[in-house]
Amino acid sequence: MGQQKPAADRITEIEAALVKHGVLAGEPDGVWDDASKEALKRFQESHHIAATGRITSLSLIALGLGPQRQPMVNAALPGTVNSAPAVASGDGDGSPRD
């Protein structure tokens, strides 16, 4: 099975980003038509992405609509957020440098 067509609300979101970037005129309507495709092609060209008019992950990221990462919540400590482990300075074996 190929890639699914985005829902109308996602298309509206993409069109709104294209309007914001000045490559699509008018109001987002949730319909991926020729005007939407041509606007995406212009955006892709200006961002050195293959200008296909197809909604790609690179295009979405460039539009600021890529995946959103949420901080992981530490289940052991309610209300805390995990962060990267601290790294001790030294020679890489975890022991401090003299």
C-alpha cells in the first residue's frame, strides 16, 4: 500500500505554512489542488528540495511541520522529565582527570 493522502486538517496546516512563507495566496481551504502543488514546488525550490509538489518529510520539516518531540516523563519520579545523563570530564572511562 502506498502513502495515505493527508487529512483535510493537515492539508490546511500545510497550506497555512505555505501562506506564511509567501508562496501561496489566499486562505487555506484543506484542498490539495494545483495551486497548493505549485506553491509547494516554489517553496521546495527556494529551500533546495526536489521540486515535486509532493508533500515530503523534508518539505514538512522545512515548513516547520515536522515531527514534534515531547520530553519523556520519568515514570519512577512523577512530574520529572528525563534529560541526557551527565558526562564526567576525563579520559572517557568515567574517571575524573587529575
